[in-house]
Amino acid sequence: MKLKKKYSYKNKNQIWRLHITDSDKLLLETRETETERREVFFNLIDIHSGKTIFADVQFEEKSWIGVEAIYKDVLFLHHFAKPDMPGHKKIFAYDLAGQKLLWQNDEFVFQLVCDDKLYAAFPSMTGIKYIALNYRTGERVDEKILSEEEMNKIAAESEKDYSPYKFPETYHPLYDIDESVKSIIEEQTRNYEIVGNVEFIDFPDALTMNFHFKKSNGKLKNLFLTIDKKKNKVILKETLNDDVNAYAPDSFFVYKNLLLLLKNRNETAVKEIIGS
């Protein structure tokens, strides 16, 4: 396996979350962390070329807003019921291609979107009920009210296809994993004081791994390695974060033939995977 550098995306704010659309666009949700406002910005790039489609888009609510889902290049957002509280309220539908707000609803709460329908929740005298809306217009698809049992069935039958992705596994010496993988991880980490978990993705001919270790100054360094399994040779070694105070998981994943690395909290480095 070879890794070819494609591009690196940097932002002045902290990269909070990454979302990939059906049309291979990468939406980066960023937050400024220097003030109490912690304002949110949305950036869209082509995941293969790194070309910027739009940058630092904000909405009327600039802080207490988050992503629910992206479906057919429509971004669904929510407000928070209370600042710093996890409960969601309202639904906003934003067309990424047209860069415009399609609709919003202040009464319902997003549940899921599939088969061109957005399912939303609302309170009733007998508990929470659910309805189906057209995902692009926000209009009722029909007058049917769905029960929790019906909603659970729809959710179970509409799980997202994650087959284009590879996410890291957490290493533990007692886990049932390939002995060659275990041997490589043990060899590459034996000289470090590991903090947190070692994460890895196993390919047929290579192993990618990520870990934090304590430095002499007490701070942590986050190291990413790619090892050729046949030659037992490190073919890529990158520092993702240095002099950090805490372990932070989820620093890399694979989408199709692309490796995405989150570096220094404000950079996403994208590499093409060749020959694996």
C-alpha cells in the first residue's frame, strides 16, 4: 500500500465535526473557541480535489446550532433546547448545492431521513408521536401519525450504509485479533508511555495506527503510523498533535480510497490510498 498526499485543508477555527455527503462533498463544522460565543461555521469542499465550494457560512443562530444529518445534499440542522444542554429543537433544511435555506419548522424535532421522507417527532396527549415530511419542502407527506413502535421499525430498516468507510478499532492485548497485527502494535509502542487507547485499521498489506504518549514535559504527543506488514517497515510517520493536555480519540478514518487525518485540531490532511 502507498499513500499519496492529495491536499490539506486548514481553518482558523477548530474543526468540530466532519460530514461526507452522497455526492462526495466534505462538510466541515468548525467552531471558534477563543470567546464565550463559540460560534459555528460551515465549510464545504470537494473531498477528492480539496476545492472549496463555500467557506465560513453561518446562520441566524450562530452558536447553539448543530447538524442532524445530510441527505441528498440537503443539510438538516437543529437548535438546542437550552444552551449547553443536549436536547434538540426545530428543524432547518439547507440546500448545499444551491446554498439556500429550503424550509424550517419550529414545532417538530428531527428523527431521521430516508426514502425522501424526513421523520419528525412532536408531543401529544398520549406521548411522543411521529410524522413524515417531504425532505425538500417540509410539507406533510400524508396525515398518518406514527407510533413509537412504528418509528423504531422504520429506523431499524433504514440504517446508513457505512460500507465505503473504515473506522479505527481499539487495540487491547486480550482482544481476539490477528497475531501479526498484535505483534506490530506491541513493537511500535513498547518504547512509549501510552496514554489512552491505541487505534488501528488493518489492511491486507499494511497497518495504520494512532496513539498518544507522554513526553518528558508531561504533555502528550499524538503519533500516526503506517506500517508495511510484509517488510515490517514504517512507511509513514506523522505527528497529529503535539504538546496537548489530554487524549483525544477519532483522529483518522478512511472513506473509499481516501485517508483523512485530523491534525492540530484545525487541519484535515487527505491522502490517497494506492494498491490496497
